[in-house]
Amino acid sequence: GEDVEQSLFLSVREGDSSVINCTYTDSSSTYLYWYKQEPGAGLQLLTYIFSNMDMKQDQRLTVLLNKKDKHLSLRIADTQTGDSAIYFCAEIHDNDYKLSFGAGTTVTVRA
Amino acid sequence: DAMVIQNPRYQVTQFGKPVTLSCSQTLNHNVMYWYQQKSSQAPKLLFHYYDKDFNNEADTPDNFQSRRPNTSFCFLDIRSPGLGDAAMYLCATSSKGLRQPQHFGDGTRLSIL
């Protein structure tokens, strides 16, 4: 089974906030990433957080990390139609180069 | 400006006919990766180069090989493509050091006739 788990679908109204959730494996030292993939395109790095942080904010994006529950979330404020995409949560362990991806959350923004 | 460039964006080949996909980067990154992504799935790592050191994933089929002639370029060779190899192939790069973020190209969509 996958080490990183995500909810598969999210539908949100334009202008509302989106929250995409992810759980990850037990590791004392991990970087956690959010990537966005639009149809037919590659993966765009949105943001990342180290596991000793609780929160990171970058413009409309807020990443929250609950280390106790190994839960990561990505909040997109004022969601726009251009935010419709698949969002992948991924982790890299401390001694590795390999990204472990979740299955991806398909976000659909409706007018 | 694109920093990880994959060519072509779309590639069609025949069953069993060798095909090469290319990736170039302007980031001067030490590490280059090749991923296979099938529809509605997460990318799956095939192999990566740390400088000239090649690292193959245990479950990558022998049909898939890679070359990295210099820092900027990396190629994915599929010796005898089967129908199951139709997928999006993604190249990524990262700088030296563990846990560095990976930067992806736009991918090559491979179709097998």
C-alpha cells in the first residue's frame, strides 16, 4: 500500500477556500511537498514544509502540519477556476532522494 | 522560462519499435529523475542519476534504460515498447543534497500503436 494517503476528490465553489488533506508515514525527519498537475502537464512544485514546522504560508496557500496525527493539509484561499487540477502530496525521508506520492486529489472549481 | 524541458511533448511509436525521450535542464542540477505516470495515478520513479551514478528502481522493467551524457541532458530509452508502456513520462531534477525539491518538466505523452 501507499505510504502517503489523500482524499481523491474535492469540489469547491469559486471564491471559497479549498482544503486538501494528506496523511504520511512515521518518520522523525521528513520533508513534505505539495505539487499541482494541470491536465496534460507536468508537476508544479507549490510549496514544501519540514516536519519540525507547524505552518507555512505563501500568498493564497497555507500548509498546516499536525505531527501527532501525521496529517498535512493544503488550504487554498479564494479558489479560482485556474486552481482546478490534481494536487499531489509527497514526502521524502531524511536519508533518501525518492519522492513518495499520494494518489492525488482532483480539485474541481465550479462557478 | 522553462527550466526542465522535455521533447517531444507527444510521441507515437509502433509496438516493439525502440523510442527515445529526451530531457534537458538549465538549472545545473546534479540529480535527474525519470518517472512514468499512467492515467489517474501518481508518478512512479523508474530511475535517477546522481551526477553520473545511475540508480535503477528494483521494479523498473529491463526494457527501460537511461543515458546521461552530460549534466544538462538525460535520455529515456525504451527498447521494445509494449502496449502497457503507453503513459506520460516525466523528467525531474534536483540539486545536490538530500530532500531537495524536485522540479518537473511538462512530460512526454507516449502512445503505442
